[in-house]
Amino acid sequence: MWCSTINSLIFVWLLCVHSMIIAQHVEDNCYLPHNLIEEIDSYGPAVQRIINETMQGSFKGATWEDLATFVDKFGPRFTGTKVLEDAIDYVLNKSIDLGLDNVHGEPATVPHWVRGSESATLLQPRQKDLALLGLGYSIGTPEEGITANAVVVNSFAELKKRADEIPGKIVVYNQKFVSYGETVEYRGSGAVRAAELGAVAALIRSVTPFSLYTPHTGMMSYAENVTKIPAACITVEDATLLGRMADRGETIVINLKMGAKSYPDTQSRNVIADIAGSSAPEKAVVVSGHIDSWDVGQGALDDGGGIFISWNALKVLKHLDIRARRTIRMIMWTAEELGLIGAEQYIRNHAAENGNMQFVMESDFGTFAPMGLEISGNEMVQCILQRIMRLLAPLGDMQLKSPSTAPDISFWIKAGVPGGGLWNRNEKYFYYHHTNADTMLAENPKALDMNTALFAAVSYVLADISLDLPQHNFSSVSH
Amino acid sequence: MWCSTINSLIFVWLLCVHSMIIAQHVEDNCYLPHNLIEEIDSYGPAVQRIINETMQGSFKGATWEDLATFVDKFGPRFTGTKVLEDAIDYVLNKSIDLGLDNVHGEPATVPHWVRGSESATLLQPRQKDLALLGLGYSIGTPEEGITANAVVVNSFAELKKRADEIPGKIVVYNQKFVSYGETVEYRGSGAVRAAELGAVAALIRSVTPFSLYTPHTGMMSYAENVTKIPAACITVEDATLLGRMADRGETIVINLKMGAKSYPDTQSRNVIADIAGSSAPEKAVVVSGHIDSWDVGQGALDDGGGIFISWNALKVLKHLDIRARRTIRMIMWTAEELGLIGAEQYIRNHAAENGNMQFVMESDFGTFAPMGLEISGNEMVQCILQRIMRLLAPLGDMQLKSPSTAPDISFWIKAGVPGGGLWNRNEKYFYYHHTNADTMLAENPKALDMNTALFAAVSYVLADISLDLPQHNFSSVSH
């Protein structure tokens, strides 16, 4: 999952912040036409079949097993690497073998940033290695590194107040974790704000509520006319250590070495596989996640889980020989972590088809036990979804909240296409996010089955229902 | 905190296992003489003063601050390092400045093991770095490392069954975490058991119920007439990954490099500081913890917290000008992590004084919010302690359980001296134990204050009470 502040995508970031702070449950004030209610309810037996097959039948545990096989085989799948393209080929080939329709990769031009080797060493007041992860798009340092005194600040406000101390220094941000949406701004724009005041590098406290000496990576961005300086995240443990040392008046000297480098853009692919619609194949419901990951851990949670509940939703439907009137399309986005790169290009290239998009779904905030969906759509869409949620009762009390904060599909939602993301019990999501701990240990077989069933059932009902969902005026539903 | 299986100390290990599995609360079937009850209860006002001064008075937050200053200054304090001896000097000098009595270091001969640089790389089925921490006392590898196929086993039973596969292999133990006492046997004797079957190295899943890609170190031991092979702990994430790869029939090849080396024994010191008794200074109550730590993290929890609640208990009493009839002695043990080395020598050297030991206390299982004490002593001792616990009501409902599992003081307890350790809410203790995450983030100011108050109050009452506590026949109280 990616949230940042780069200007062109400020909208997405606002959604992230917005949702995390004031997301609201959808109230049940729905008055749908009686025949529509009847039609939705008539999908009950089909939904039950899907849930049974996924939870107790031949697919029980399959999403976990399939995901483990995939992430164990490929490991992390960073944009610009051969392993990402190999993983894409694996999905394409398996999708063809499974008899899915329209299986293909759609080219996307993607950035090519390479971490290189990196280290940070506290030299004064005592020698200590500082675990770190450089941030995506950061420049590197000279080979001998940058050695400078550090100024530790707890906030952007403090940085501003102490502007005269900053020139020539390494700025260490020891900001508290408030929420991801709010706190990630330090990772996104910490380097620019420090560089504006003359800093030579920025070290940012990892954006997480809990750490076991765990550095987190993620994206940062530079601004025009501001000197680019290297930026990395250090652990909460070391940021607070440096904070205490600074509070005691100790002089802090750090050496930072980063081999990070940006290369010319390269090519990747979004992965598409369909169950073609029986009567209106040009119309589609999309289930999606992103296939790329950061270059740490296994990308199991971010976003292996998302792509596998999407893919396995199609596999379950195919296995049950369930074909809807409209197409059910799985998309695995590429280069999400470097700024929604694959999704932006795909959706731009397919803008003419927006009117055919019935509903777009995504999972990119973890695949823990589901709580429902977080959606954007007008009142009617919300009411239809609410009625569909009732069919999912065997999975528990599935609810809706609004708006959607799903990142990749946000371009569609902005264009008026109704859609939304998985809402799940992801309180611990940011423990693992963008770290070496993003592995299969963070995934649970039953939760994955539930999410696969939810994606399969919702996408099927919406793809088969007689009504074309109304699109929305974005401004009316998302703020 | 150290628990292992080396033969000479099997007793301590049994205590560890025993307590973690069948520790029982002490029942309230006490019939103390009326005048003894009255005497204990008469300490109520003094205990209240101690608690007030620690929790709300001039010592509020002091244990956290003092501990942070110490661990931030020195970092980890591994046996055989100059930094441990510097830390010992720091405590000695401060204790003299504070006006404590009998301040001195008592020499102890200690092992000198050095980790050196270390790495493990998965070469097949795909290339991947495996985070690791070599185990204390392990031998190193040749410079180019050991490259061998790996056999992954889930238990010693499986190792035995697959004995014919082991020669020439690296054994990877992917044992589940059951409890520390039970599971740590893999760390302690995994190398020996693998070497007996011809393995060339052992990689053990870190002994923890929760991981964020966190390797844990700790002690291992070799056995006579069994070839010494290198041993290290890898993360739960990588152990389970290797387990899944093996289950899929994949060939696993690993390169292990360890620069570990043992040097001739060297010298360290146990740290002693007293508040001398007013009328029976030769008799003593001991509060203690160990000053050495593993060479990772800050040794804040293991066992910075233990030594600082002990030291600050004396500081509070000194500040309040409270002097008991008997001596209250703080001891900071050295070289605990390498096998209770300092404590064993101290207690052997002072065996003649055992009869003067009124009660011995220790904190080495974390300094989270206190729940009471875990003690060894006969019925009368237990009943006296139970009555004293009532005086601590301002700290919450303090309880007793039995037996004591405190490691360093176990030599005294075995000799019949009543004593015990802090019982605290340490459910997450093993998240941090022997890792880089053992830092001040794992410590809480209020919990530390409560523990300091508890140690100060209990040690004062027991040091001042008219009755010499009866010693026990060890076999009658600990099993």
C-alpha cells in the first residue's frame, strides 16, 4: 500500500488521510425497489455455494497455500527487477492453464530505482550501527558517505523553529506515530523540508506504531528547485535513542552511506485475466491488487494477499462453473509502490471504457479477517452493496464504510466509477508494512479464505445483476 | 535472563521449565503468631512513605530516567568487553557519590567469547540473506564459511528419525514455540544433538512467540566427545520459509559464515553496594539483577531494569534516611548471560555467610508492571511474605507464587536461603529477549517506579523485622 504526498497524486494521499481519520460507517437508510431487493436476495444460494467451496470445500486453505508457494518462490518483487517480470509470467501462464479468458500483460513504463548497499553509523557520542532502509527515489551518498552532526526534531514545526541550526546537518525526524495517513508525511516530504533549510541528509523514524528494531522503507519525493538529499528510515528504537541523546545536550555525529541509484525507466506489465461475461462481456467488475512489492520481506501482506484473493476469487468461480452476465476481471497492478504507476497508465489507456465499468474492487490494506468493504459510490450503489453484504452473513457481520481509500482504483473512482476496497481487521498492518517482516507469518489461512469468498461473491453478484450501477459525481461522495 | 541445559547447571534450567509450566499461586492458609502479624502491619506507614516517594515524590520516573541514561551511554554490556567494565565503574563511582556503604567490585573470572562478523545466505532454491545471531560459545566457521545442503526438522524426534540424512548437512530446527523453558532446549543443545548425527552446523529458529524478522541470540553448549559445530539462531520467518521449501521437496543449500571465537578467560566484577544495618550489619537482605547483557540491543530489559530497580530501591531508602536493622545489599551480577558466572563465584566465595542471609531477591524476567513475587521458602516465610504483600496494596493486588525461578540467586535458594524474584506482567518479554529490540522502548516509567517501590519496601521490611527468617530444606519447597 502506497500513500504519499507527491503533488500529482495528492488526491490519493488525501483519501488515505481522510479515511483513516474520519471514515464513517454507512447508515442503513436504504429504500431499494422491491424487485431489486428480490433480485439481490435471489443470489443467496449462489453466494452460499461460493462460500462453502471456499471455506470448507476444495478451496479451503488454497489461497494461503497458493500465496505461500508464490512468495516463497519469488520473494520480494520490486519494480525494475527480473524477478517481478518472472512472477508476472508465472501468473500469466497459470491463468492460461486455468482456462481464464483474455489473459495478457499490458505494458507499463515504470521507474527503475535500485537501493544498493547502505549503512548508517552513529560515531558520537558512541559508536553504534543504526539499522536503516533507504527510501524509494532517494539519491545515494558519495562512496565514503556523508558524515555530519545531526539535529533531532520531533516535528516539522520544530524543524522550522530551529531553521538556523539545520545547514550542513543531518536532520533526524523523531516524530511520534499518530496515524499512518498523518505520520507518513515525514517519510514523504521530510527530505525536501530539511533540504530547504540546508540539511545534507534526512533520517526519518519508521512509520509504525510498534517495532522490534524494524526499519520500514517506502517512497519519498523531491521537489523542483530544492536540492536533492539522501533519505532513509531508521528504527523507532534508534530515533528515540538519538532523541534522548540530543535532549541531554550530547553532540551527535552520524555517517550515512547509501548506494541508491535511479536508472532510466524500464518496462513492466499489469496482469489481466477474465471470466468473460455471458451476455455483456464488454462490461466488467474488477477485482485487483498489486503484484509488485518493496524489495524487503516477501511482499506477502503488501500485496501478495490482495492479488491472491483476487485471483483465487476467479479460480473459485471458474471451478464452480459460475459465469456472470458481465465480465469478472482480475487485475494485478505493477509498480504500485513507486506511485501507482501501473494503475495510472492502465486506467488512462482504458478511459474510454469507463462507462462499462460496473464496479472496481481492490485489496491493499492487508488480508486479515474481513469486516466488509469500504466503498465510494452514490446512495443507490451503497444500498445495493448493503443488501449484498447480508448475503455474506456466513462470513460474519459484513459492513460497509465510506469512502474507499483503495489506492490503485482511485483513478476510476475519481472518474465516477463506483468501487471500493477490502475492509479488514488490519490493526497490526503497519507493524509489517514495507519491512522484512512482511512474510507469510503475517497471513492466516482462514482469513484469506474469507476474503477470497467475499471477493468472489461480491464480484459475481455485481457482474450478474440486471442493473448497471449508476456512476457518481466524485465530489458528492468522497468528501 | 539465562536458561540453558548445560549439565552443571541443569538444576537452574529445571527450575525455569518447572516454574513456567506448573507455577502455582501460594494459598492463603497462614496462621502467623499474632505479635508477628502486628509487627509486620506496623511497617505500613514506612511502606506507604516509600511508595509515595517513589510513585509521586522525588523519585517519580527516576528509575526510567536513570536506566535510560545508563543504557544510552553504554549500550549493550557484553562479558569480556571494556564497555561492561566501564559500566561497572560508573555504578561503583555513582554509588560512592550517593553515600552507599561497602561499595566495591568483587572479582570474577569470566569467559571471553566474541561474536565476530557473521552471515547466512540461502543459495538454493533461490538466493536470500538469512538474518542470524550466532550463539554464545559457538565456534566459528572457516573464512569462506560452510556451504552445505540443509535438512529442516520440526523436533528432536524428527531429527532422530531422519538420522541417516544428517551427515554432512546443516540442520535447521523449525521447532514451534511452546514455552521458553521447553523450547529453549533447541537453542541450548540443538548443535550437540545435530553433531552427534554428523551435521556440520545448526541453525535454530529463534525462541520467541512473536517476530518482526527478529533474530534472538543466547547461550548454547557443547558436550564432551561430540564434535563442535557452529550454531546460530535465524528468524521465525526464515525458519518457517525453509520449512515450507523443504516440505515442497526443494533442495536447500545454505552458506554460513561465523567469525565467532573464544579467548582465554578474563576478569570482571560483581558490583556490591549496601545500606549497612544499624544493629546487625552482618545479616543482609539482597536485591539484585545482572549488569552484563548480550551484545545486541541495549540490555534495557535484560537486565538493565533488574539492576536499576535494585539500585534505585537503595537510593530511595537512602534518600528517605531509612536504615534497617540488617544490611540491605544491592548486587549487580556479572556474566550472567554466559552461565550465571558471576553469581556462582560470589555465592561460592561467601558460602560461609549463608546463615546471615535473611532473604535474597532478584529481577531478571522483565520489569513490566509488577504482580508480586515468586518465592522459595518454607511455609512461615511464605506466610510472612504474604502479610507483607498486603502492605503493598497501593501498588495493586500483589500476590505470591512459588517456587522462585530467579537464576542468579538460585545457588542461595538451593542452599536453603529463602528468596525470590519479581513476578511481573511479562507476557511480551520474549518478544525482546536477546535481540536488538531490547531497548528503552520495552520499558515503562510507571512500571519501573512500581517495581522500585516493591523492591525497596520488601527489602526494608525483611531487613528490619525482629525475626530471622527460617531457612528451608531445599527439596521440601521447590518441587
